[in-house]
Amino acid sequence: MFSTKTRSVLVMAVLAMVLIPLAASWFAYPSTHLPPGFGIFPPQFVEEPPGFNLTVFIVLALLEAAFAVFLIFPQWFGFKPVAPSPAPTPLALPWWFWVGAVATLFFWWLMWTRTTPFGDLVYYAFTPMWWGFIFVLDGLTFRYSNGYSLFASRPKTFLISAIVSIGGWYFFEYFDYFALGNWYYPNTDIPALSHTTIVWIFIFAYTTVWPAVFEWYTLLNAFPKIAGRYSQGPALALPAKPMLSLSFVLFAAVPFWPYPLFWAMWIAPLIGIAGILMMCGIWTPFTDLAKGNWSPVLLMALSSLFNGFFWEVWNYGSAHPELPVTNPNYWIYDIPYVNVIHIYAEMPLLGFAGYLPFGVLVWVVFIWAGKVFGFNTDLLKSGTGQ
């Protein structure tokens, strides 16, 4: 158990992250003291960002290509091959896999076709589709993990992750106001739905983010060869205090330079929350880097990336221009400099890399919440903090 003092430190650090960009906006926007569009929910279009910049595009493309090489060929970067433990014999798929599969397919079809025989149900398709998919992933994990899954083995953690997901995504939406809207929701003016109803639709949709990412993580860890792929690499001890300090600097700078620092909204919360956890002696995905175990960080990052493909493809197919608007959760990106090359997705091609740090951010927010509110945040059967 953690002391009241430790909990207070954790809370004060996150409160500072919330207040710093708000205070900086007082000076960055001398007439309004707030960025344009601040507080409008769901967030709407604010203004056109700077257009395509070839230099920025090339630099980001090279960095992402280098990271892809790192993931595909870890042995080139000092990682040692690991003899995987024998994989357990796959079990039969559990009943909730089949229920989830039916729900996913039905609501996917409903969301993309905008069919009306089911009345207003079409407006609510997004969330049950995603919960169906979450149970599909959980069922696959159960099959390949010898009966272990979050729903079957850690139902309390499974439920709490959905609750944390609501606050966690609101936390992220809040920071996006200061970046002048890296994304926004253009389909929220639907005559058949009141604003209150749309807000509730968004709240329920937010329950799906954390559980979906965690399900991918437990599924990847069900395969020993994948689970151990990055477990014996070079040791890298990250400095906790500088991470927290840099986080505060970025939060203060974004209101003044929202477009050059558009990427900071993916990085500042991550390094700040991880930094304060590490300063308090609490395990984070970065802790094992000091021992050469990169698996927690990289597998959670990949979990978010894999899930991101489904997020983007399903989102893209729900808003074809010649069909009626029926998905209030549909989003569009307004990213400066690199908002080009869209392949069946509103997300630009290079933007998918943002899912990598986002996955780790999801985890550290969950760990932070667990230490503040006193619940278990273990995701894997081993119960080693992961």
C-alpha cells in the first residue's frame, strides 16, 4: 500500500499537467486567455493548420522507418535471441468470443451501411461494435493462454479499465484543445439526437479505448515467441526527474507554438506520468528497460498500433460522403505538415506512429490511477507488475 503522501504527489503532478497549459494560455492568448474552441464538446474544427511541409515529412518518415527497422530486426540493435517456452495447447474458443463476433459483425454492418430498419439504433453502433471486438480479442487470448484472459481471470481489472478509459480519454481530449485540434468530430450536429444524448454516446464510446489496447497486449503475450522477442536487449535507464521536467516544459510551450509542437500532446503526458511514477518507486513499462527487457514497452506500443488500424478503418468507412450521417463518433484529423497519404483512413500515413507512444500512455495512466485509487493494475497471468 502506498502512503497518503505518495498519493498526494501523484495527484499534484497530474494536476500540474492540467493547469500548466491553462496558465500558459493566459499569456499566449491575451484577448481570450484560452485557445479557440476550448471547452466545446465534442471538439469541433478550429482553424486550418499549416499545410504540407516536405522537410518535416521526410524527417518524420526517416525516423519512423528507422524505428520500423528496429522492431523488425532487433538483433541489429543488440537484442539477444530468446528460446521461447513451449506454447500451451489451444483451448476451444469461449462463448463470449462468439457473442462478441456476432455483435462486431452486426454493428459494423449497421455502422457502414446506415441501414434504417432498426430505427435509431444506427446512431449507437460504434460502442457495441467495439465492445464486441474487445470480447473477440479476449476470447482469442483465452484460447491461446491456457484459459487466461482479462474477462475470465481478472474481471475486476477488466471493468475498471473501462472506467479509467472514460477519464483517461477526456484527459487526452483536454490536451488536444491546446494543440488547436489534432482531431475533431464533424458529425455531432444530428437532428435526431440531442446534445445531451451525443455527450452520453461519447462517454460510452470512451469506455472502449483502454480495454481494447489491453486486450491486444494480453493477446500478444499469449505467444511465447512474441512475448520474449524484445526481452533481452541493451539496458537503458531513463532519468525520471528530467522526464517530468521536460513534460512540464512541453505543456507550457504548446499554447505558444501549437503547430510546431503538435506531437507533444502524445509525448508530454507519457513522460510526465511515467516520470512521477518512477520517482515514487512505482513500476512502469519503462522500469524494465534498465534490465534490458523492452517487451513491456514495445508490445504495448504495438498493441495500440494494431488496434489503431481497426480504429481508423472502421472510422473511415462510417462517413462516406454520399451516404447519410449516422455516426456521431466519426473523427477527422487536422494535423499540420504531414496530413497527406490517406489509405482508407482519416489518419495520415505517418500519423499512425502516434499510436506507439499512445499505447504506453494508456498503460501509465492506468498504473497511476491504480496507485491513487488502490486497485490492482496487473494485466498478465504472472502478476509481475505487467
